[in-house]
Amino acid sequence: MKPLTKLMLMAPVLAVLSGCASLLAEDVQEVRVVLMCKNRTLPVSCTAINNAGRWDFISPGSVLVKNDTSMLELTCRGQYVPKFTVSVPPMPTWTMAANIFAGGLVGAAMDAYSGAGLKYPENVDINNPACE
């Protein structure tokens, strides 16, 4: 087969693969948050906020958030805990990393821009700063 023919046959495959995290990844995810004080779990009410929305929940527990390229701000307060905020950055996913190899930088850039190639950590364990 001629090189030009191979290239023409591969072009649609590469086009489908670029941005594969955007096509395959869900736009929401569950984040489990636990607040610890001297190795004990503390119940607190929290709010998770990013550029895609705001969600209230109780920790220890999980919250379903919409993925975004912005930081996830977790603000918590409880009966014996002063209000505090922790910032959680989105991290690249394996689908985005694979897309760099399969779809190239254009596909990875699409995934990063849309936020589909980024996810927050599944578990966020917070050591209460007031307990130190």
C-alpha cells in the first residue's frame, strides 16, 4: 500500500482519537472528603465550589461535582471547627495522557480546555489546621 493511501486511511482514525477523553470521560465525578483532627474523624458541613457549580454536603462523605479546569474549593465548618477552605487542583487523567500519544497535542489540548481530561482526586483527606 502506498504511503499516501495509508495516511488517508489513518486520518479518520486519528481524528476520532483526538480529544478521546472529551468523548469517553464523564463530566461529573464523586469526591470523598474526610476531615481529621488528631487521628479522629470530625463531622462538618461543607461546600464544594468550582467554576462549574456549587454543592453542599456533609463530611465525612461524598459529593458529586462537575469537572472543570478550575480549583475545587472545599469550605467546611463544624460545631468545634472554625471555618476553613482547602483548594484542590484538577489533575490530568490516564485518558488524557493516552491521548497525547494517540491523538497528539491537539487532542490533549482539547481535553484540557474542555476539562474532560482533568479530574479532582477521588479522596481528599484534610487534617484540620486548628488541631495542630
